Amino acid sequence: MASDSSVPVPAAAAQPVPKRRGSYNCGRCGLPKKGHVCSVPGPAKGGDEGAGGGAAAGELKPRRALHFDDVVAEGVVVAATPPPGPPEKKARVEVVVDDEEVWEGLVEVGAGRRVPGEVVVEVMRRLAPRGVAASAAVSRGWRECARRVWRAAEEIRLRAAGVRPLGALLPRCPALARLVLHMDSDVDATMLACIAFSCPNLQSLDISMANSAVNRMTGDELIRFVSEKRFLSVLKLDSCGSLGFLNISSSSLSTLWLSGLCSLTKAVINCPNLNELSLDFPKQNSDSTDLIALMDSLGRTCPNLRNLHISSIHLCNEAVFALGSANLRGLCMLSLVLGSKITDAAVASIVRSYASLELLDLSGSSITDNGLGMICKAFSRTLTRLLLALCTYITSCGIQAATAQLPLLRLMDCGKSLCANPQPEAGRSYFGDLTGGIRFCSKLATQKEQHPNYQKLIIKHTNLKKLSLWGCSAIDALYVNCPGLVDLNLNSCTNLHPERLLIQCLNLKDVHVSGCHDMLIGAIRNQVLNEFAAAEPRLPCKRLADGSKRVQVPHFMLEQQLENEKWGGSRRSQCTVHLT
């Protein structure tokens, strides 16, 4: 009590202080006072307090609202990230960054799962164009993946119903180089203009038509399209019956396929770098195209031609002679199809003009075994594919000689050449080869001597891979010994006897027997599938080196043979018999 009385009381404290409403915000940090405990120390009042205050001043202090200059002035280190702006701007920035992260990193594929964007792009590349277009509607990340697929697309195969889907798709593919179209609607100048405008770097164009579609492209439109596409190297068009004329000039074109041509008033192909040419004319007698003039001009305008295919019923010896005078020494593949007026004289011209043919197709011609012999003698070291379908004047002897004299042969087609009832030979004029020259030889209309209705055919070859004998109704006995054969076509071989059939082809994979009778099919199954054939007899003995005495095979050799068979040493490959 004494101590209390000794303490002096100031006069100001004795008087009551009137109550005044102060500020609602803290004077130190500026935050609302309600429920607030300020962490900013007040001003220093003494030596100890000053020291404490100085220590606190060096710490990181919260920034005051709307007073960022005070923080910098006090020397506080600010984070490297800029200060956040208004809430609206911050939300927009987050959306953009999140979308970029989705494309560069992960793309949501469903159920909260995410995969890298490159994986989605690789999956979309394996989809059809309609599938890629549909996947773009899933999400923003999928749309970006689809855009990348379109931008990087170099080849598109599409079945279109008109020019509208092409006009919407092709502008998305600036890098498109190869375009393959199967049109269900008509093709005209609008389609070509759309392709030319949308694909500036197009290198290959292939347009095929459905059965109900019509190609209304004219010669002028095709010439304009080829002249505008400076990088075009491959052009394949179907149903070109409306062209009227053909006058193509291009230094970049290397492959040209035109099918359905009819009655061309002018046919000029000036392409110095052209390597492959295919012209297909319909089987109509009304066609008035001058094939002789066309063949004659190829040597001057297409000197580098290597592969030539022409299909027309108006092919004749004169056209082949004109082609021979064109000086196409680099020709490797020659296909002259459906030329019933082509005879052995044309074969002689081919033999003189070309020295390194690898493929020769004279299907539908009237060559005989003599012409086939000239072919075998001239191209014995180069010919690998020989097609003689519908050549009704050749016999089984000529085919056997061809397989024996062509060691590099890998494919041979003699479909419907060995018929049981051949048609008589009509009178015609042909060229004969006498002492290196060519002169006309007339031949009266005579009845060709009928070769036997039924023939036997023996083919033994090492490198032959595919053999086609479809429609050979004149064959009644067949023996095929080709270790490398993988495909055998015996469709409609109606007169082939099962007892006279022997197939020894260890690597045979496909046998076509459509139109054959049931007994023949069963015999073929037994031989190629080995279903009911007995096990191969193992010879328990062999002769000596001089062949004088037969001795017993040692037991260890039999065990080795059984071991090899156990582990598949002599197992035959699986073969498929096609009934349709």
C-alpha cells in the first residue's frame, strides 16, 4: 500500500478521455482491423527495442495494399514473377498457358487420363480422313492434334462424293504431295481447279472413277492443269473418254497413266523425262486413234521411256514397226495387249529393237511357237516376266521350251492360251524378215491346222514364282516341278485328270482351283496339303560310290534324319487352296 501511495499520478490520466471513432484499417499494414493481429512492429522506443526493430525490418514484410512503392523503397526482394494483375486478366493468361501445356505435353483421352500429344498424333495418322475430321470435335487438345496431322500430311487417300469435301479438306494440307481420289461423282474442270489451287506442291495425282461416275475432263483442261503444276511427276486418270485430243508437255512428269481413251484426233506427249507410259483404249471398233503416228512420235518426244503399256484392239504390226523405229533403246518393260493383228513379224521387230527387256506382255496377240522361240533366244539373260494370255496359237511345246530357255523367269501367264477348241486362223498380211530386211508377204485365208485338243504340259524351273494356267481346257496332264513356286492358278482347267497331275513345289502357298471338278480339287488337296498321302518312304539302304552294290544305311544316319524331321528340317510350308 505504501508503495502505491508513493507513485505520482499524472493529472491527464485522472481526467476521462472522450471516445472517438478511429480508422477501420490498420495504420501499419493497411489491412482491416477486425480480427486482425498486425505483424509489423511499431517504431523503436529504446535501445533494446530499436535493436529488435532493426532485426525485424530486415525480414520480408507483406506488401501493403495499393502501396507497392513502399516495399521497393524499403529494399524488399520481390519474386521474379510479375505482380498479379486484375482477376480477369489473370484468368485469361492461365487458360492460354494451360492450352499450350496440353499441346506440348499431355492430351486428355477420357476418364481423367492424359497421354502425350505425340502419341495422339501418331494414332490419328493411321485413321482415315473422316476419322481425323471426327476426332477434331472431341476437345481443344484433340483439335490441335488433328491440325498437326493435316499440316504434316504428305499423302491422302480419299473417297469423295464431290468437290465440296475436297475444297474443305485440301487447304488444311499445305505439305500435301500425293493425292489419291476415288470419285463417286462426276469430275470436271472445277475439280481440277480446286486441286490446282489448294495443292501448290502436288507431285502425284491418282483419280479413279466409280461405276456411275463420269470423267468430263477435256483436253484443254488437262493441258492447263499439267502446265500449272511444275512439280507434278505422277499423273493417273481413269475414264478419259472426253479428252478429244492429247497434247501434254511437261519436263517434270515421269509417270503417265490414262485409261478409257477413245478416238483421239491428236496424240502428242512431249515429256523428255517420262519413264513410264500407259495408254488404255476401250474394246470398241469405233475407236479412230492413229496408233502408228503415236508410236512414231514417242522416240522423239520421250527418249528416256523405260516402261510402255498400250492396250487396244487396233494394235498391229505396223504400229510395232513404228515403235521399233523410235529408237527407245532403254526400254525394259513392253506391254502390247489385245493386239490380235500382232504376229511373229512384230516379234522379230521387237527382238531387233530392244536388247534388255525384263517384262514382255503380248497377251491377245497371234504369235506362234516360232515367235516364242525368238523371244527366248533374244532375252534369255534378262527376261523375268512373260505374259502370253489369250495367245491361242501357241502350244504346250512352246511353253515348255520357254521355261527351259529362260532361267531368270519368275512369272509366266498362259491363261486361256491352250484351249480345247481353238479358233481358225483368219487371213492377214504380215511382215517377213529376210537377210536382216523387212518386206511384205501376203498370206491367203487358210484354216489353221488344229493342234490336238488335249495336251500334256511339263514345267520344271528353279526360279519360277508364279504360274498361271487359267482357262487352259486343252491340258489333260500336268507336271510341275518348281521348288520356288508360291502361286499356281488352275482355274477352269476342266479337262485336267487327277491321275495325270503331279505337283512338286515345296514352297507353294496359294493354289487357285475355281471351276475345277471335285475329283481334281481333291487330288490337288492331297498333293499340296498332304492330308491323305502316306509318309515318304525312308530308304534303309544305298549304293556305294561306284553303284555296284547296295549296302545298308548306318543306324545313326536314320536317327539324324528322324531328328531333322522332328525339328522341322523337311517340313513343308502351309498352302491354301482357293475355291473362289
